[in-house]
Amino acid sequence: MNYPSIIIATVQTVAFYYIAGYFFPLIGQVTALFTPVPLIVAYVRNGRVEGLTALGASTLIVALLGGWQVAAILVLSFGLMAVGTA
């Protein structure tokens, strides 16, 4: 398993998600479009296991920071988009 790739994808996904929603609400709509990109890259470059692991780790971090509702939004909107696109 390629742990550096998983960690990078996880951190970038959480960063895009929180930058989009909490710090820059107006610019966040544009930034939100790029939220699934690190997950797609991890999925395509390293395979299904690493992509889903990065998605799970991102979901866990977002659930710890923002609650289960925010994590559900991440998985159901951006996670499914990333897996479907990859």
C-alpha cells in the first residue's frame, strides 16, 4: 500500500473541503469543484484500495472535525463523484 499517496490525497481533500466551505464562502463554490480531484488522482494512480482508503481517511478526519453530517455530505457527494469518475 502506498501510504504517502494516501496521506497526500487525504490532506488535500480535507483542505479543499474546508477551504471551500468555511474560510472562503464565496470562492468556495469554485474550490468545491476541485475537492474530489486528489481522490481521483489517488484512485487512478494507485488503484482501488488506495483510492478508497484515502476516501475513508478523509471521511474520518472530516467527521472528527465537522461531525457526521458533514462527513456524510463528503462521502455522498464528492466521494461517489470521485469513485464514479475514476
